[in-house]
Amino acid sequence: MTLLEDAIRRLWKAEDDLKAVKGQLRQALRERDQLRQEAAQARAAEAEMERMLLRGLPSD
């Protein structure tokens, strides 16, 4: 194998590795967005529960 062939093979491998990492990054970003949505929903539900509880308390 010549130096050029070796360099080309390493370049192809690096490109494949980069594609894999980009795929993992896209998946991680999708998961992050999903978790952010879930957190926002949880905060909204918590705020609603707190409002309901406060409405049930006797006022002074």
C-alpha cells in the first residue's frame, strides 16, 4: 500500500467517523429538545397544582 492509498483510507475512515458523530449529535439534540419540553410541561403542571392548592386554603 502506498502512502497515498493509506492517506486516502484514513481520510475515508475519518469521514465515516465524522458522519457517525454528527448522527450522535443530532440524536442528542433531539433528546435535549424532548427533555426541555417535558421539563416545561412539568413546571406548568406544578404551577397549576400550586394555584389549585392556594385556592383551597382559607383566606385571612
